[in-house]
Amino acid sequence: MSGRERRPVTIYEVAERAGVSIATVSRALRDSELVAAPTRRRVQQVAEELRFRPSRAGRALAEGQHAANGIVFPDLSGPYYAEVVLGYEEVVAKLGRSVLILATNGRPNAAEAVLELAGRVDGMVIMGRTVADEVVARIADTGLPLVLLARPPVGLVDTIMTDNEHSARDLAAHLLGHGHRTFAFLGDPDESPDVAGRYAGFRQALTDAGVDPPDPTRCAFDVRAGYAAARELLSRTRPNAVVCANDEVALGALQAAEDLGLSVPGDVALTGWDDIMAARYTRLTTVHQPMRALGATAARRLDERIHGVATKTRPDVLPTRLIVRTSCGPHDREV
Amino acid sequence: MSGRERRPVTIYEVAERAGVSIATVSRALRDSELVAAPTRRRVQQVAEELRFRPSRAGRALAEGQHAANGIVFPDLSGPYYAEVVLGYEEVVAKLGRSVLILATNGRPNAAEAVLELAGRVDGMVIMGRTVADEVVARIADTGLPLVLLARPPVGLVDTIMTDNEHSARDLAAHLLGHGHRTFAFLGDPDESPDVAGRYAGFRQALTDAGVDPPDPTRCAFDVRAGYAAARELLSRTRPNAVVCANDEVALGALQAAEDLGLSVPGDVALTGWDDIMAARYTRLTTVHQPMRALGATAARRLDERIHGVATKTRPDVLPTRLIVRTSCGPHDREV
DNA sequence: AGAACGAATGTAAGCGCTTCCAACGACGGA
DNA sequence: TCCGTCGTTGGAAGCGCTTACATTCGTTCT
């Protein structure tokens, strides 16, 4: 119907066609109350006819703010981050702002991308191990409101974490209650602050109980890595229980145990972290994380910062909950 | 360290401090080749010192494009959409553009939000049942490049779908091969074009085979709804096989069967769709969807449109793959 | 030596919007 | 009747950037 390469309709054309000034158009399309009702209607009608779609860039420039927030996360493939992002998006959208996302996942120029993102938003949250502290500090230094998620504090920036250490202690206590005395820990504390906290709490709890804590058996964060590491580990030694850094690793370990002809929890107990959907169906004992709440909380905190409400930085720690299923040991003959 | 309420550093300050014009700053920070090396270095140094973060709004306005793409999806909670978004983000980022997301999930003013989003991007993809065709048409009408994902075509807009009908036939054939002759279909074809396609293909395949196809047992798209619907269904009747519109519904149905003391696939066979992670661990026969590829393809197609490369609209159908596990019936005694 | 050229940089005009301030009438009160 | 007021609208500046075009100034060529 319409011609090719149509230039977008601007406020000027609407103004001309409606026989008013651009100021009036601008007002009619927003302020409403400042412009007479008939004029307002006419302008809106013309805007509609012309399919006028105001350029947000123009508005952003004029208003001096983007009305958009960013979020940086390592990946979206696990259920973990997706939930967090969703919780974030929900709240941010409710505040009338848009959401820019950036996955750094093994992107070579992550720092650059984050810096670029910083120029498009009024504030952003940065999750876990995505970019170097240096980059975070640099951005914070420009005055851009920032919230860190599941990542140790950098300078004076707000931080939100889950209580990994606490749940690690709960988990350790539960495992000890089952009578387990020899352990392995699958995951790399250096790879993520979450894992570091989990391992630290776990180690501490065992030490407190007079049990010798294991060194971590380092492996990446996915099912495949968990499988490989567990297979190697279990064919070499046989701990009472294998504590995995997250559910995906545990799922891999479960498969490895099965392939080695080992029963879980009969021959070896197994636990995860995060309580992803698959954990429920594999009866995996794990730790539930309030992912959605994590994202939502970050969004709200960031908004306070953006509007200059929040005064001093306060770290926030969200509670976690131990989910006992059957992979950790027999509970009244259920298995 | 620095004062409160610092106004962001602009290109003017950098220019002044470096003793050059803003044009030179702009060039030094990008063109590079047009400005003498020493000047370039000096400018970059000053920009660094001042923590200059160029406002993307200014640039967008000057260049007449946002260098950002949008994506609209219903939800992110299932693994399905998350993967699609991730595939999309990956490609878009590689093209040097940013990604704006919008989840419409039961948001009352979805249409408005999508319209607003349209003013911030150079193009966007719209998934499944998020907004009315009317809204899509309205946006397409403004000339904004658009790609539809898992949604029936609207006007002359590009569309990308997965081959639901084809896989539905494969699935039906497989089920018939197991000797199943009475069926139920759990899911609402009116709720999503994907489900509609699945049901249509399934129904057709049964009809072709001379088997009476069931009417759909309508239910929402989540585990809980699947559980409720299946529980009701299975306590009323006993089909040989229950074909579920997606894995989450199937997971609910599985639980329902278990609670009713029914064995799967002994008493009733069960299948899903999507091949989410949990499906693997519940040994659910399902249909694998190339979600990541879906997002990536959409991103590329959109980019062609934005750059005016693509000429005529072509619908794209991505292949799916039947994943046979054990929930559909016994395969050489494996169960 | 003077002209022609090219590299380096500056000038300034926008990009599309918001909003302060001024202008303009119509109206009511003194 | 005149003026102050208020409701409505327009004029115009300016947000921070890019870029076409102009300017400047060494070089080189004749």
C-alpha cells in the first residue's frame, strides 16, 4: 500500500496536519490537561491517522533520561537467570521503564558491551561473574546507578545476594544427620561468588562438626561438566555424599552414578542448589533460591537509587530454603 | 570522593579539556582514521579521565537510528522462551546492537507497552500470543521492521515458526505404532498458534489412519493446569495415550497419573512437546524444538529487514525432531 | 616563488522532542 | 469602559551527538 523507504512520521508533520504547533502536539499526546479538549482530540486523531510513533531518542534527549534500565547476566540458558531477569523485567515495566538485557556468556568484548549499555540506561544491575570489578568501578564512577546481584560488593555499590552460607550450613547439618561423614564438593568456588559462599559455608559447618571438609572438585556449571567430574571422582573414591554447586552439576552427577551402577542415595548421596524444575522430578535434595524475588528486589533497589531516594548503600541478603527430597538419604523408607 | 548529583559529562567538556572541538572528539572516539594520532590519543585520554560516557540518545537522534532491537514474548518462566530470547540476544549483540525485552504475560496494557517499545528500536520480533493482530498491523503500518515468531502471519510481515504439524504427525504415527487407539489431547488450540498446529496435525494424522481423533481437553500451559486437567480426565476415562500440548502440561499429567496409581506408560502413555530439561529426566517422549535457532533466525531475518536487504516476505519453518523416550510405550522391555 | 593540494580540524546545522516563557483573546470585576 | 486574569497556544531554546562543509596550514609541484 504505502511507498517504500518511508521516513518516519515526526511531530512536525502531525502539528502541521492538525494546524497547531509542535508544542501543542507534544502536550496533547501527554500532558492532556494543559490543552483544550477539542484540540487534544483533533491532534490525537491526526496522530492516529498518520501512525505517529514518537521517537524515544528525541524524548530521552530532551528529558535527559532514557526511562530504561539494563541488566547484565552471564547466561540465560539455565532456569536460574531467566527467572531473575523475569522478576526484574516485571518490576521495571511496572515502573514504566524499558529493559535492556545483555548476556556476557563468553563474549570476548563483554566489558565494552557493558560500557555501551551504560550509555543507554538510567541505571543497571550486574549479575555474578560477568565483568571485572574494574569495569564495575569505572561505571559506578560515572555516577550511573548500579546494583550488584549475586556478586561481592565493589566500592559503594548496592549489593543483593542470597544467603548461600546459611543454606550451606543447613545442608551440611542435614547431611550429617543422615550419618554421612565423608564428602566431596563438586564445583569451582573461584568461578562464582555464589559457589564460593556455598563452599565456604559447607566447609565451615563440617569443620565445626569435627568432620574433615573436602577440597572442592572443580568443574564448570553445566550438566556435562558435572557428569565428567562426578564420573572421574566416583570411579576413584567413594564419599558418603557429593554436594554439588548447583542442580545442573548434580543432574550430571546423578547420571554418572547411574552409569557407574551406583544407587542414589544408597551408595552415594547427592545434593544440588537452586531447585530448578528438573530437580523436582529427579527427587534431588537442593536449596531453593528466590530467583524471581532476587530480580524484583534488584529492580526496586535500583529504582530508589535512580530517583535518589536511597541514601546509603546497604547490602541485602535474601533467604534461601533447604528442600529435602530423597537424594540425600533415606527418610522413613521412602527412597 | 566526587560531589553529589553530578551531571553527566558531555562531549563539550571533553572537547574543552582536550583543547579541541566537539567534532574532533566525536571523531577521535570513533572514526579514528580522520584525526591525527596524537590528537586522538590525547582526546581518548581526556575522555578516560573524565569518565566520559557518550549518551546514546544523542547519537541515536543524530544518526536516526537506535541501534537496538526489541523482542516481545509472553513469559520467560518456562525454559522455552528463555532459550529463544537467548538465541536472539546472541545474534543481535553480535550485530552490534542492543536488545530490549518485553514480557506481556498477563500485563493489562500490553498493547501500549509494545507500542512504546516500538519507539525505542529499529525493529522487533513479536512472539506467539502476546498482542492482538490489530496492534501488530498498526506497528507494521508505521514501517517498523517486524518479524513474527511462532505466530500466524499478519499482513506482509515475516514469520518464523516451527513445524508443529509435521512433528505432530510423527508423534501420532509413533503412538499408533505402539498400538494405542484411544487418545486424549491436553491443551488449548485457541490459546496459542503452536498448540493449534500441534492439535491440527495430530488430529489429521489420526483421521488419516482411520482412528477417531479426540476433541482437545482444554487447559492452560503450566504444570498445575496439566495436573488438574489430567487428574480430572483420567479419573473419568482411560485413553491409551494422552498427548500434551507441551512438556509442562505433560509433567503435570505424569504427576496426576502417579497420584491416581496409574503407571506410565503401562496404564496410560504420555507425551509432551518442547523437550525441556525436566523431560529428559522424566523419560518423557516429546518433540524437540530448536528454540535457540528460532531466536537466532528471527534476529537475522529482522536484521535483513532493517537493512533493507530482504525483499519479499517469506515464511520460515524450522524443523522439529521427535524424541522417543519411554513414556509413550515400551521399547524392547526398557520402560 | 606561487599555486594547488591534502591532511587536520573547526563551524554549524540539524536529529525529534520537551518545556519555559511570551502572546493572545475572552471574560469578569471595578 | 478598562484592566487584570486565566485558559490556550505558539515561539524558541536546548538536550548531546554526527557530519557536511568550510577553513587553515604545511607540502609539493612547476
